[in-house]
Amino acid sequence: MEKILKEENGAGDLSDIRELLDAEAARINNPSFIDEDPVQFPRRFSRLQDIEIVSFLSAIIAWGNRKMICRDAEKMLALMDYEPYRYVMDEGYEDLDPRLNIHRTMFGEHFSYFLRGMHRIYSEYGSLDAFSAAIGCGDTESPAWNLVEGMQRLMSDVNGGATCSQCLPVNLQQTALKRVNMALRWLVRDDGIVDMGVWKSIPKSKLYIPLDVHVGNISRELGLISRKANDRKSVEQLTAVLRTFRPDDPVIYDYALFGIGVEGRKGTLLTSTSV
């Protein structure tokens, strides 16, 4: 085995980078990843609607310290008596104190806003996956942005025309949609290891990388993207490169890029080769 170091100011060879990412994805995409990640919360459920609600709520608050995120995801489940779909359809959120702190800048009023919209979706479409199919998300080149646009319209309508940036980003031309893309990874990818693969409306080949600081930094270190901003254009650029590695499943590399980034291994390309 040997280590191939990447030059500080240059990109590594793409074949070396792919070998690294394949190895790291295989290492990190395993059941032990679940225990400390927000994906643990939707995985507790078997009904599609429960999984959808908890996936989006857990992803919405997925910013900041991971322990705090998991603590507050547990708090949300407790608020819903661990029966999220029933809680939504019974409109339990209408009795929630709007000033209750859910997570950092998200409060009871935002929680109720989102679930009020989910109630409308379930009343009219049966599932969020069916809503995604109805508005043609899987037929577009940018399904996450298409889905959020459709959810925003519906949620604004049921909430008296108001928008809520604490629930869903409003600047769709610029936002990387990191948290929504993460929720979609959970819902769409179907390898049966960490992600749940319960959706049919969007093919996994059309998913985009959930671009956060860690993923952005390691992607730049590896020369996969050149832009400094963690925005929509960078997501599109990065995912386009990863699709050349695995056209059918580009976001498998989220595991590799995230893992390398959080483990502080930026700046070094580690490629395993036979000697």
C-alpha cells in the first residue's frame, strides 16, 4: 500500500481521486454511521408518511453541532408523541406554543407552519412522494429545487401567504439546498445500508450532493470544484464531476467527502494501491 500526496495547489489525478472516494464511501457508508447521524430518527419508523415527516424535520434543523441536532430531533419526536403522521393529521401543532424553541432559530411557530403544509400535502396527495411525482420532480434536472418550489407554494397558501425561511430556503437561484438534498439522499438512495430508499418519484441518478462546509472544503482540496461559495452552482459543478464516476448513484460520494472532511484529512489524497 502507498500514499499518494496531492499537491497543495493542484488537483489530483481523477482516477486516483475516484479510487480514494470509492474506498472512503465503502468505509463510511455502513450501519455504524447511523448512531450519531440524524438519519437515525426517520429510520425508527416504517410508515412512509412518518419517515417523510421525520426526514424533513431532522434535515431542516441539521445545522450546527451534531449532538445538539440529535438532541433537538428527539425533542421534536417527543412533541409529536412519537407518532408524527397522526400528530400532523390531528393538527396537534395548532396547540403548540409559537415561542417554544425547537432548535436555534427555529421556534414553535415555524414548526407549526411546516406541519400545516404537510397536513395539506397528505390530505390532497397521500404522501410527499406522491406530491413530488404529481409536480414532476423526477422529470426535471433539478428535482430538489423543483420540490422545494412546489412545497413553498403550497405551504405559503395554507399559511395565509407567509413564507418561512426557517423551514425551507427561499433564494432558490442561489441556495445549495444542503439540508433538503440530505433528506432526499435518505429517502431515495436504496442500497439498504444507511439510506432508506422509500421514494419512487426521483431516481437516485438525479440526486445532488448535500454541500456543507466539510464537503465543500475537501472537494476544493481534491480539485473537484473551483468556486469558493457553497452555493447552487458549486453543487451543480461538484455533482456533475461525481456523475462521471458513478452516473447511476453520484451522491454515494457524500459519505466519502463528508467523512474525509470531518476527520481533518483535507489536503492529502490517500489512494490505496496494490504493491
